[in-house]
Amino acid sequence: MRELVRAFKALSDETRLRILNLLLERECCVCEVMQALDISQTRASRNLSALYDAGFLKLRKDGLWSLYSIDREGMGEHFSDLVEAVRKALEGNEAVTLDRERLKKAERVGPGCVRRR
């Protein structure tokens, strides 16, 4: 029961839903999330951590980069169903469509991902 409560709490925030939407598109580092959502490094990191801690994401290190993606293999069926429900609910949403467009232009800016374009 505790896992489910944590999952719903993680999904109860607009920023985390927008991040999940980006990660449905592709794997991202913190700086790419920052650029796509136009948020601070602290806010991006904090929300990625909440999704990771809730069991939605996996983290992969590639040199200096910490890359986040949806943990399709590691999450249970009910989590997978929640992610699919989020995907369907966000279809056609103007804000998340703009986020995905900005993600196409986002780039990894350097170690630590703290500099903005």
C-alpha cells in the first residue's frame, strides 16, 4: 500500500507529470529537463528524484551524465498502467506539446547540467 501512495503522490504534481511526459519521448539528463520545462536545476533534480524514488524512473550514468528514463522493466504492472494513463491523459495538451518541442532543441550543456542556454 505504501508504494501505491508514494506513486500517487509523485503523480500529483504538474511538474512531475510534465517530466514524465518528456521521458515518454526519450531518456533525458537534468539539463535537458531544465531547458524543456524552463525550470531551475534544483526544481528539475528534486522532481526527477521524486519520480525515481516512487519507482517510475531508472538512472543510468554515462560519463559525467546522469540520464533518467522510465523504468519499464523494473516497475510493476500497476505502475505501468499509471504511466499509460498519464500518457493518454496528456495527449493533445498544449503545454506538454510545447515541452516536447523544446526538448527537441535541448542540449547537454556540460558537467553538472547547471548552465542555461
